[in-house]
Amino acid sequence: PRFQDGSLRGVLVRATGTGALGVVLLSATEFLPRERAVAEAIGALGAAAVWVNWLPTPKAHAGTLPTRVDAFDAAQLLGPHTRGVYGEDRLIEELHGIRYRVSPASFFQTSRFGAEQLVATVDRLAGPLEGHTVIDGYCGSGLLSLALARRAAAVVGVEDDEEAVADAERAARDNGLANVRFVAGAAQRILRTLAAERPHLVVLDPPRAGCHVGVLDAVAHDLRPDEVLYVACDVQSLARDAAELERLEYAVHEVQPIDMFPWTHHVETVARFVRNPQLRTGRKRFSRAAGERLLAKARAQPRTAP
């Protein structure tokens, strides 16, 4: 970036609990110079896999590169094109006895320590699931779907990343979980088609911007679960969607923050909502005082360090 030259714009390293390392070379051009030799050298240093991810930009197509690395949109760290250059095509991560397949460009929680806390928290807040169906609205590679499938009668995961869905399906087979299935497609479209599943619980783990338009309406009007678990990586998005869920007759009962990114201001937050038709009539509302009591309780809980 300093000299407006070259193709490499960043490096992403994925490290699993088993010690395997995967390296993604982020490129501004389709091919990196000497990429095969570079990948083999990285492999010789201990990487199990090396991939090249290409994010084309208008400037790259024109033959020039952005003048700064941060000229790229941070939300688009990974581009649409990924290919393996060395080693394995997937990494294997294991959390709470479940083996997950992690593709180079698929979303998976950054910290495995934080991911363990997240899975345990969602599992606790989900409550008894025997005989019940669960729908996981933004399931990714199946992080929460596969964990909940060990207790639920049936789980349906919805994800618009087809590669992540393929990884989740393979992981379900690897873990012997026959009661979970995955559907590829946008949550706002697919959820409306799953009313016949009659879920007791819907899990929503949307991107930082929160649920897409139409998702919460589909949950409340088509799926009508008894409870909703909302996993948020941005508290402002959670606040906005929580207000909408209350309008749709779901009252928040518990909020649990998780320190996923120590020494930063970012937290992951899990909120449990319970359907309450009295909200619509105005006879019962989630008061400010109740919210302050929940926040005080959350702040008083000891922080769990990874």
C-alpha cells in the first residue's frame, strides 16, 4: 500500500484447538506472484492448509490498487473467490465433543475459547428441548445447530452461504446427528416456509447489522415459537431488534453478555425472549426497571477469562 504496488493485501490465520493452522492469503488480484512457492514455504513452517482469497475491486480491475489497506471495506475482508493452494481443503475444530468443519471463507467464531462459552450459554438458555423442534435462523457452519441437536427432537438450520451449509451437513454426518438438516437460502425467505415445523425455539445469530428485514416478522407470524434466543455481536442491533420483538409479543427474560474479544469494547450478547400475547394488549410490558435489574445482575456476574 505504501508504494501502490503488489497484490497481497492481508493474511488471515485460522488456528484450531487441535493445533492445526490454516492461512488465507488475501489478494487484490486473481493470482499472487509465485503463490505456489509461497504456499509451500508457509506449509513447511507448519500450516495444514494455505488458500488464496481474491476480492476484486474496481481499482484492481483498472490495473491499480488502493493506496491504503484500510481502503478496503472491513465488512468485506473476504472476497467471493477462494481456492486451495496447499494442504487440506478444510480445518477441523472440536468444541464440547462436536467436530466442526471450517472452510477458509465461511464464518466461524474468531476465538474457540469464546465459542465454547457461547455454545454453553445458548445451550443453558435454551432450556429443556426433549420432544421439541429448534430452528436456527443464521446457522453458519452449524456451530449452534449441531450442539442443540444433541438434546432436541429435530433441528433445522438456515444459512445463505452454500459452502457453509455443505460443511454443516458433513459435520452432522461425522457426528452421527441424524435429527438435523440444513437449508441453503436467505433467512427472510426460507423461514416463512418452515411454519409446518412448529418450532418451540428459534435461534437467531445474525450479522453485526442485525436481522434482515422480514426475519422477525417471519418468526413471529409464521413460526410463532414459544421462545427466541438472539445472539448479537452488536448491542445496538440487539436493542433495535429487541424493541421489534417486543412489538411482536416477545418479552426479554434474560440477557447474558460474553467477553468474546478481551481487551476490546466488543461483547457477544445472548438474549432470551419468551412469547407473551399480553404485550399486545398493553396489560404487561417489559419495564425499564426490569431491564435495569437484568443489566445489574449481568454486571455482577464474574467474568470468565479464556
